[in-house]
Amino acid sequence: MEILSIALLLVIAAEVTYLVAINTKKSVSKKAGRPIFVDTSVLIDGRIIAVAQSGFIGSDTLFIPRSVIGELQYLADNADAEKRGRARHGLDIVTELQKMPNVKVEIFQDGSKAAEGVDERLLKLAKQYSGAVCTIDYNLNKVAQVEDIVVLNVNDLAMSLRMAYLPGEKMLLELTQKGQDSHQAVGHLADGTMVVVERANKLIGQTAEIEFIRSLQTAAGKMMFAKLVEHNKPTDHSFSKKDKTPRLAKKAYSKPEAVIEPTPVLTPVAYHSDNNDQRLANKSNTPRKSYQPRQKPVSNANTPYKHTVKKPRTSAQNEDDLIRMLNNPE
């Protein structure tokens, strides 16, 4: 009896699980449009609010898995201050989406935690219910494309909506008509964007090079403003009429430097001949004369001053004086 009761309980549990799965699948399939499973990165980013308000989601339903909300709750409780703020902002985005009257938002009950990971759970749900994944995660986007799953990337949408030309860029544009002001000219880009060029009314019907200044996005469309590119003329090195050749720069005059010759150094010469030795010996024996100061001639009015011419000294006298100084250093 116990075995039969256990078997009956297992059969009942299997039938209930099967019925719940069928009802869940039917509930998803009965929803109008295509199911879109929203990723955590999209809720943290927040631009999904503007996309939903613009009506681009249409009749599709945004399914936010319970595992995604559980991940946001985990980050809001356990992460650092910056991640906590971003996770709480993601939870606020979920609340704002639920309050929008023209957007269908459902919380998909798949469990508060995903054992295989939130990204794997999103891919599995998108395959199971033939839906799409809304994400800005680069890696999840690549994996979904490999598995042939439709991806709605908010970054791709923003890139496709940005201006084709940014301020500072240049291009050739054909000016077709006058602008609102008398000095303006108007041209159009390949996608139909109107470009208003300042100070270009004289070039209407011609192609001119312009530089974009700024862009303006309005409800009627986008508009860009530009200016004409001024080409710098090459500098003309003109010369005077009298002299056709350029003048050379004058060199500064500098005086030649004086050349200083080195003074010769006199070195005593040693004599080694026998005659010189004998003469030195004889000179050394002779007594030295006492030095007497030279008396100046006394000039008298009656006796005229006689100028005496001093005879030049011979080399022998110079040698004698040198030998005398060596023998008597005192």
C-alpha cells in the first residue's frame, strides 16, 4: 500500500508539473505580439524607458524574468556603493515600466535565482518561447547571434539614430535654394537631412566645401548648420621692383684675434770641453774685485757734460759673470 501511494503521488506531481508548464507556455503564447525578455544591463542602463514611451515596442510584451530581479536585488544588497546605486536604479526602472499604460510588462516567474546564470536563462527562455532578448551586453549579444536568437540592442538603436556628420567634419555639398535669412543657403544630405550654410547665398546652384557647426533635433526632424570653408592662400614672397633677387643677410664683422707667441725659455748650457774647464779653474783662483758703485759725472756750468758711449759686452764677459755667480752664490 505504501508503494502504491508513493507511486500515485509521483504520478500526480508529474501531471501537475506538466499542466503548469503547458499553462505557462499558453499564457506566454496568448500574449499579443512577440515576447521580449529583458536583461539586467538594460534595466540598469535606463534608456528602455524612452524607447517604450516612443511606442517602438508596439504590441510586443516585455517579460522581466524573476531571476533578473533577483540579480538586481543581490547587487543592491551586497555590492559596493556604485553598483548598489545602479542596481537600485534598475529596480526603479522596473516600477516605471509597470506604470506605463501603453506598455505591456509581465514578471516571468522562473525562480529568484538562476543556477546556470542569468544570461543562460535568458537564452533558454528566448529559445523555448520563440522570443527575443533585449540587452546591451556585448558578449550576450554575440552568443545570441550565434544561436540564431533575435536581439534588440539599445546601443545599436542609438548608433543608427545619431547624426551622420558631427560638428567639425567637412564635406562637399550642393547648395540648392535660399535659406530663411537672405545670407543663408540650403543643401540636403543623402538621407534628406537639411543643412543650412551661413554666408553662402552667392553660391546657390554650386557645390561648395562646408564645415558642420552644430546639429538640431526637432519634432519635425533633424537639421544641421554649417559654414563655408575658407581656403588659405599661399604666401607670396615678393621682392622689390629694383632688385628681383632676395637680399642676403649681412654677416656681423668680427675683428681677427691677436696671435700671442710663446716667450722662449732660456736654459743654461753646460760646457764639457777641456779648454773651458782649464779656464774655469784659472778664473776661480783669481781674487774677486770688490764692488764699487758707479759715480755719476758731476755736471758743472763751466765744464760741459761729456756723453760716454758704453761699449757692448762680449760673450766671454757674459760667461765670466755666469761662472762667478755659480761659484759664489752669496
